[in-house]
Amino acid sequence: MEVRLNERQSLHVSKSMTHALHALPVVLNAADTGVELPVAAWPYLEILTRLALALALGLLIGMERERRGKEAGLRTFGFVSLLGALGACLGDGYAYLSLIMAGMLVVFLNLQNLRAHEGTELTTSAAMLITCMVGILCGKGHTLTPAAIMVSVTALLAWKDRLSGFSIGLTEGELRSALLLAILAIVIYPALPVGAIGPWQLIEPRAAWGTVILIAGIGFVNYVLWKIYGSRGLAIAGFLGGLVNSSVTVNELAARVRKRHHDGVVAATYRGILLATMAMISRNAVLLLLLAPPAAVYAAIPFGLMLITTGAWAASSFKAIQAVEEAKPTEVGLALPFSLWAALKYGVIFLILHVAGVLMQKVFGDLGFYAVCVVGGMVSSASAVAAAASLFTGGSISLDLATSGAVVASVTSVLINLPFVLRAGNRSLTLRLSVAMGAISLIGVVGMFFGSHLTALLIARFPGILP
């Protein structure tokens, strides 16, 4: 069978054969000399960046191990991290191989310690394996994830003594509280129905329970901080106690003044109560930011003004109480961080305020909703703020109404603590706190009325600041 090519096709075939003949000697020469041509070219700057990050993270944890006097220190952890990064750059097979080699190094390290009758280094071994995995992540191009992991691991190693002391001092009730919080958040929350239920569609079980878990979780974390740092002075005890429960903290601090009427103790109690108030305002602002970011933007001015005023009043007595705090640490007795009763209480209060807020707003308008916020601020300002945010998110109330309701609940919580101050039996302390809390509340209300207009102007000028 004869095939005929036209003139253009013949010219193309001729050029192709010419190029092939020119390339043939190069291939033959390479094969004759035994030199293999490169099959891949690594981008130098990118690979160098990955290796540098892996080395820096390895040196970070190695520095901590070196400071502890461990056998595996600065250089060893740097090499292990680089090993993982190089393996990841070469491919998945080499990454697995580098992890196996790190495991063999861990076995060798522990055998050496056993022969020297020094016991095993389980913590260092686990840190070395994590370092290799972090190096692999760096080699694959990850940046923030391996850095966050390594910083967290280094912090756990560096805080060994403090964490050990905290765990040893943990009571059975506190451990049960932590487990109960985990069960309610991980086991019960996913089982709740999604969306509104009931004849009037007023209750959303999962959203309500998520808010309860958020409030309780914030209280639990702050309880842990209070337990670690709260005995170092009235200032820290007051602030951390206020994050958990401002009313209980104010009541405790005021009761101590009745026992000791020394001027320094009175001044320290004064600032401790103001810091507890400041902590409560901060907690409510954070709750509003997490649950309803647009409302938090509109409430930034009144909350900010209240925080600045409270901080300025508390700082005015710093010199008078510094010596008292250093000489005699003070503890504030708080209840357990979390319990079934606390969960039910938060849930019931939140649901009551949520349903009452909708009904009162429909029947009596905005004044009815404000009345619910005032009552909520007396009982639990955190639940009242969460209810206002939930109603706004669900579309039941407007943005301005949710913002004002959160501020009203916080101002009410500031004022409701004044009766607890009367327990101190100190006229000077009562008068000073009354003036301070009255000014804080007044500034919050003024900020609520004028802050919304100013925020609206700023949003119109810079629309990107609203989430």
C-alpha cells in the first residue's frame, strides 16, 4: 500500500528527523559516561523557606529540652525536624521513612537511658516524634499549622511544674465538672434538633444549648485561671472572679472589709470590686462579639467607654494598695466551675429571657424588651446578653434593639452589685463605689444613645468594618 505525502507534510517529517538526529549524540554520550540527566528541579527559595521553618521550630523545642538538661537537646531536635522536612520534600515514601528513622532514634535513646538506670524519657520521646511530624508538615508547605503545634508543645513542656501542681491540686468535684461540661458539649449537643420547635417556633434547642455551653465554658476557663493566679492579690482575684461571677466576687470582697477596716485593705477592696465589674463588662462584650458580631460593632462605643472609665477609677488607687497586695494575698471563694445545676440554671434563664423577650417586644414594643433585659441583668447579665444576641440572629429584633438590650443588661448588672457593698459596713467605701458605679452606668447609657449614631456614620464612611 503506497502512502503519498504532500510537500508540506514532507517538509515537517524532514525537520523532525533532523532534530532527532541532533539529539541522538547527547543521549548516547550521557549513557556512555553513566551520568543521569536531572528529572526534577526544586525551587530554591521555596525549599529553603520550608527547611528554615522546620529548623527554627525544631530549635525552639530543642532549646527547652536543652534547658532541662535532657540528652536530646537543641541540635538533636533541629536535626529531627530537618529530617522530616527533607523526607516530605522528596515524597511521601521518604516522609514515612523519616518518621520510621525518628522512631528508631527514640528507641535508641530510651535503651541508652535504661542501660544507665535513668528510666525512660517518654515525654522527650513523644516530643521528638511530634517534631518529626511537624518537620514533615513544613516540608509539604504548611506554615501556620506546624508553628501552632510546636509552640503549643513547647508551652506544655515549659509549664510542666505549674501544670503538675494544678492537676495534683485538682479536687474530685472540679474533675467531675470538667467531665460533665465535655459530655454536655460533645454528647448531648449534637443530639439536639436543629431549627425552631414548638407551636410558635420560639425555641431553637441546639442554638440555645450552644449558647449555654459557651457561657459555661467561658466561666470554666476563667475559674481555672482564677485558681492558678487568684491568690496573688486582690486585683487578680477580683478580675478573674468577676469573669466567673461578678456578684459573688463583689459579695466576697465586701465581706472581708467588715473584718479588717485598715485603710490599705479598704483601698484594695475598692479596686478589686471595680476590676470585677470591669471583668463582667469585658465578658459580656466578648459574648456579644461571638454570638452577634454586627451588634458588637454597634455596642463597641458604650462598652469601650464603660471599660475605660472603670479602668481609670481602679488605677487611681494603685499606690495605696500595692503594699497590701504584696504583703497578704487574698482568695475569693467561688463555687465549682460547672455543675448540672449551673447548666440547667443557665439554660432555664436563657430560654425564659429568650421567650419573654420575643413576647414582650411584640406586646409592649421596645419598652417590653428593655424590661426583660433589666430583669435579666439582675439575674444573669451573661444570659441576658446572649438572649439579645440570639434574638437578633434569629431575626426577632432589630440590630439597634439588640445592641441597646445588651448594654442595658450590663448596666443593670453594675448597679445590682451596689447592695452587696453594704455588707462591708464602711461608709467611705460605699460612697466611693456608689459614685464610681453610678458614673460607669451613666457613661454606658450615654454611649448607648449617642454611640449608635456615631457608629452608623462610621459604617457609612467605612462600610468594611461591619462583619
